[in-house]
Amino acid sequence: MHTQVKDSVMEAIGHTPVVRLKRVFPDAQVVAKLEYMNPGGSIKDRMVRHMLRGMPAGTRRVVESSSGNTGAALAMASAVYGLDCDVTVPRTTSGEKMKRIAAYGARVHPCSVDGGPDYHATAEEIARDSGAYYLDQYCSELNRQAHYRDTGPELWSQLAGEIDVFVCGIGSGGTISGIGRYLKEQDPTLRVIGVEPLHSSYRHLVTDQRSEGAFATVIEGVGKRQPSSSFDPAVVDDVVQVPDEEALAWVQRLAREEGILAGGSSGCVSAGIARLLPRLQGARVATIFPDSGAFYLSKYF
Ligand SMILES: Cc1ncc(COP(=O)(O)O)c(C=O)c1O
């Protein structure tokens, strides 16, 4: 058996590169882990791999509610394992992301965003009616556990401990909570700072700042009207909010100045870092770029 050859794409998940952002942040030490280099195109490959390990024996059908990337990761894994797969997404999800899920052979269900059964309720209904295994990233303990056991240790070892602040976008909250907890266990002085779009619900769980306006964002994957229980506020020291225009301007800058074609949540976290840098005073900053700009070419570019 050739040890360099993987048995399936599932074995190609992880070991993504960490890259210095020295063109856009020339006076600071900022690095990003490029999670779009996973085979399914996002960080969610890792979480799905972990969750499927906990799947009841004999499962033939799976369902998940997703802003798109978890759905693609699950659809990819379902192709490999021969599972029947349904994915529910908000109707506003980018066309490329929906097509990507369908391309793996899964069924995509675009759901209401303004009244009527939303993507969570629809996934629950499919699970109830068909007996499918519902991964439920917004509630499952396995979400942040995947990042605590896998992504966190990988990042820590790549950085050889050279990190003072971990800055991360918040969607379900699994990534920041899992990686953040692992990093803080290695170095209790390390700070963990979340970034989300304006008027999202997480900042208030960590700080006493309240948002007055209504939550509405075009940035996919980050921000929630209602916080998800996958978010662990005990791990997070602060949360900053950024306007969509700023996040989108950073998506363009990353592509044109760093050659990093990343998604809107990567632009959002970069905008957050730019806002934070004046008060981070020479700290070594690491972040995660969860997915690729290729999934939003018709939406952001
Ligand atoms: C593009 C993108 N960025 C960021 C996130 C946020 O990650 P998490 O759900 O772990 O908070 C997601 C989650 O769906 C995502 O799809």
C-alpha cells in the first residue's frame, strides 16, 4: 500500500496552510489559516468528519441545516460513504453554494428567511419524517469539539506557540469556541476576540454593549439573529461588529493585495482585525479564513 495515497477525499481534510498577511497589515504580525484549502472548500469539512464519526451505526440518511458550507461538506462525505443527503439553506444563500451541494448528489432545500418554516425547522421536519440523522451544528456538542480536538491543536503546532490573540468570525460559534478553548489551555494569557456583522447577537453575550438596529447582513456564515448554543461565551474575551461594506472591501483587498481569494466571512474578520490593531500593540494575531471567494463570484465581485 502506497502511504502517500489517500483512501478518499475525507483523508485529505486538514493540514491547511497558515499564511502571513504582510501586504495588507505591513506594520503588524497577522497570519491566517486558509481553511478554504480543504477538499470540500471550507473549515466545515473538519466538523462534518467529526460528527459523522458519532453517527449511529446503520445510518443511511443524513440531513443538515447550513448556510452552505456544512451542507457541501456533508454532501461530499455522503458521496464517499454512500449516504442519502438533504441540506436546508436560507433562500439568500449564494447560487454557487447551492449548486455545489447539488453537484455532490445531495438534495438542496432553499427555505424562507422572512416567516414560514426556516432552514432549521425544515431540517427538523425532514429528520422527523424520514428518520434521517440530523447533525444540527447549531446545538451539537460535537461542533466545537471538532475544533478543540483537530483545528486548535493543528494551528497551535503550526504557530509553534507564537500567538497572543486569536481573532475569529462567529456563525454557529463552534470554531471560535473550540479553537479558543484549546489555545487558552496552552497559554492562559492568550486573548480570544470574535468578529460578527452589525447587530448580530453574540457581542451582547460577552460585553455589555447592546445593538439597537435590526440584524441584516449579506455576509454568509457569520452573525446570527439568535445566538447558537455552540457558542461558548466563557472562552471569548471580546466581540467586535463590522459593517458589511467594510467586510466586502476587505474581501477585495485580500484578493488583489495578498492573492487570497477568500469568502465574505474572511473579509469580515479582516475588517475586525484592522479595527482592533491600534489597541493590540504589536501582538501576534492569528485568524481563520473559513471559505473561498470562488463561492461568491456572482455576489461579491
Ligand atoms: C463562510 C463561513 N464563515 C464562518 C463560519 C462560522 O463558523 P462557525 O459556525 O464555526 O462559527 C461559517 C459557518 O457556517 C461559514 O460558512
